[in-house]
Amino acid sequence: VRFRGDAVGQALDVERAERLRLGRENKELQVRLDQCKVTIETLEKQLEEEKQNAQVAASQRGAATESELAMQLECCHTEVEFVRR
């Protein structure tokens, strides 16, 4: 009977130690998860900023292209007028 009691006590000690280890591991994983969430939020903000920067750059390139086209059109008109004379 005593041997069985010792075995049960040891099993309980092993179970308690495992539960404590898993509890610590769970806390560590929760901390890592929280850190990952913060990192993801930061990266999402950076991505939005870069998207906005890309849109601004694209619109500025578009404006430059428009002015270039306007100048080409003006040159064509001048050339047509010259050829007509």
C-alpha cells in the first residue's frame, strides 16, 4: 500500500511539474504573440505609408507625363502650321 502511495505521489509531482512548465511556456508564447502583433501593426502602418508614397509618386509621374504630352502637342501644332505655310 505504501509503495502505491509513493507511486501516486510521484505521479502527482510529475504532473504538477509538467503543469508548471506548460504554464511558463504558455506565458512565454503569449508574450511572443503580443510582440508579433505589435510588429504586424507597425509593418501594416509602414505598408500604408509606402502605398501612399507610391500613389503620390505615380500621380507626380502622371503630371510630368501630361506636361510632356502637352508640350509634344504644341510642337506638333507648330510643325503643322509651319508645313501649311
